[in-house]
Amino acid sequence: MIQNKMWTLRSLAVFLMVMVVGTVTSRAADSLLVAEVQVQKPGRGRLTYFCEGEGRVVPVREDVIFLWPEQQVEWTAKQGSAVKAGECLVKFRREYLEQAIADKQAELDRLELQKQQQLASAREPARVPAVEGASQSLAEAEQRLAEARQKELEAQNAYDTFLETEESEDDGLLEESREIGVIGGAEKAEIEGREDGIKETESAQEAGIWEIKRQELESAVWEAKAETEAATQAVNQAQNAKELAAREDAAIQANAANAAEAARIGADAMGVQTETVRTELERLRTYWEAEGKILATEDCIVLQTGAQVGAITTGSEVFVTGSGGFWLKGTVKEEDKENLKASASVKVRLGEGKEKTVQIDRMEFDTGEDDSGEKGSSLGGSASLAGRTVWYAHLPEHTEVQWAEKFTWRMETASAKEYEQTIPLTALRENVTESYCLVLSEEEQMLGTVQIAERVPVTVLEKDGENAAITSRLRETDRVIVFSEKYVEEGERVRIQNEKQKLKS
């Protein structure tokens, strides 16, 4: 019995020792195989955005001065130099200016002579209208026609009178014969004999003369008619000539009026050119009176010179100065534009000095030209910018700076919205298809209760540098894995790094 009891006690002791060794071994294996993690509860809160960048010191006010056109630059103040009020910014060569004045005066004189010439051309030339000569010719032709008609009438009357006279003589003889027939036969025979004798005598003596006279009168009539016809044609021709002369006079008058109007317009144009040149001459004389110098109207800093010494200006060159003190001008990265607002406070560091807090006065969109006057480079000297967002702030009190001095700035600001759930970025896992986090859950196994990593899908709303705002089925009591000493996947066993750690609320 005693031996059996001893054997039982020994067996129990061995079993207990094996159990101890197994427990120790299991604990050792857990410490080697099971990942230690840190956990944190999801919380309600705002995101914090961190912004930083670089900047330069710039003048409060910039003044753009257009250089005088068509002048030769003799000297300019250097970029970045400080110029007192009344001191010279740009000096032009006076010999070149003097020659420009002489050339402009000669041009003015030439234009005034051309204007006088145009005014003289505008006066219509004196001339005798052609219609006056045509009217005189028509009057003369009408006078000749009247004379020809009178001559024709006289010739016709003479011819008709001649024929009437012959008929009257024949009628007298016939009447005399009739009277003789009344007297008696004897006398009638005597009279008839006498008539026959007269007729024979007249036939012999006057037949030729009468015929010649008739032909002469008839010829005179035809000549008078021909002359009348010619005079009529002459009148018609003179009338046509008068009408043509009137049209020609009208055309000449219109052409002369157009030429005079063109000359007057030319004179007006010359007048405009003359006034323009006179204005330019007066401007050049004001340059001369200013001794060929552009002076600063107030204390300023030269930001941009615009022209090289010896160059001939075109009028498009500018000289830019800064005055009125200095601003801090910071550049904002593209991803920070939405998080940075006017009136926000930023911390700036000038050179090796201490960090100071300033408040943003305003923000605006700027060109890609940096504040040293060079295009195509950012304030930090990095890649060129086609455009950028910048902010301006007043200098902190008692701060000594120089133009274009560089500084760095940073800012952190809370989001305007307060989110229902936020988790650290270290807890957020993302792949191509989804975002998720791992939470701590417990399972009962043979060796007792163990802790397992459970996958919980989330939707990311916004991120900052440390946290993410999400929506999910997480509860306030869930313990989200925020750190692991080695990579942990869904379903793997884990254990809290320090069993005594207090969960963050």
C-alpha cells in the first residue's frame, strides 16, 4: 500500500512538473509567435492639418514706371538697391535726346509745309465755264438762222412777185381782146393782128430775158433754203454743244469739288499729324528740362530695372520700385490651398532667428514670377510655377529684414467639421478595392480565451497627417489595433503589448 501511494505521489509530481514545463513552454512560444499589438478606441473629433512652405520678404506697394520711349539708357539704379526720394532711378543720354529734339522739330516743320500745300490745293482754280462759249456760239447760230430765214422769205417773195407780174400782163391782153370783140369785127381783126405782132415781138425780144430772170429768182430761192437748212443744222449742233458743255462743266465742277474736299481732308490729316508731332516735341522738351533723368518720388527699393545700359527704349520697358515697408509673402502648396485660410496664424522663421507667429492678412493667386523679378522659378528655387497661391502677412514688430530675404513657415489647424469616428493612420489599411482596420476580438479555445485580429471595413472621409475620419460599424468600445511589432493579418492571434496598459478613450 505504501509503495502504491509513493508511486501515485511521484506520478502526480511528474505530471505537475510536466504541466509547469508545458505552461512555461507555451508561454514562451506565445511570446515568440503571437504578435504584440497596441490598441486604441475610435474617437470623435476634428482632423488637424499641417501646412508648411517657404516665402520671401516683399514691399508693401509696387510702383511701375514706364521708361521714356525712343531714348538711349545711360545709367540705371541696380536691382535691389535702396534709392532716396529725389535721387535718380534712370538717366538717359542727353546727346541722343538733343538729336531727337532736332529731328522732331524738322519733322514738325515739314508737316506744317505739307499742310499749307494741302490747303492751297483745296482752293478751286479759276476758270471760264465752257457753257458760256457754247451759249455764245448758239446765239450766233440762231442769229444766222434768222437771217437765212429772212433771206429765204425775201427770195421766195421776189420769185412769187415775178410770176404774178407775168400773169397780170397776160390777163391784160386777154381783157383787151374781150373789149375788142365788143367793138366790132373789123376792129377785132385789127387788134388780133396787132396782138400777134406784139407776141411775135415779145417772143423774139423778151422770151430769153424772162426765162433767165425766172431761173435767177428760182435759184436764189433754192440757195436761200439751203442756207436756212445749214443754219438750222448749225443751231442744232450749237444746242448740242451747249448741253455737252453744261455736262462737262458740271463734271469738272464735281471733280474740282472732290479734289478740294480731298485736299481739305489731307490738310486735316496733316493737322492731326502736326499736333501729334508737336505733342511729342513738347514731351521731349520736358525730358530735356528734367535733364534726362527719372527721379524717385519717395524712398524705395529697385525691384526691376527693365532696360540695359546703351539700349534704345521702345516705351514698353518698365522700372519697378517697392515702397511702404515690407510684407511677408508665403507660397502655398497645391494640396494645402483648401486648408489655409485668411486670418489663420502661421509660424515663420527668418534666417537663423527665432520662430514668430503672424496672422495671414490676405490670400490671392499669383503669377509664376518670383519676387526677385525672375520668371519661371519658385521662391525656394525649385521647379517653375505657371501660377501659385500666396499669402501676405505684416512683419512682426521689431523685425529687421531685407528685400527678397527668404523665410520658412508652418501651420497646423483643425478641420472645420467634427467627425463621428477618427482612427490613427497607423490603424488604417488600404488596398485597391477597399479600406479597413483590425480590431481586437476574443475566442474561447482549449487553452482558454485568446485574442484574435478581426477585419472591419471602413470608408475614409478625410485624412490629415496623423488621423483619418471614417464611417464604419465600429463601436465606441472596440479596440482598434494601431501598432503591431510585426505584420498582422485577419484571423491571426495577437496579444496586447502590455496587459496592464489602459485603453485610450
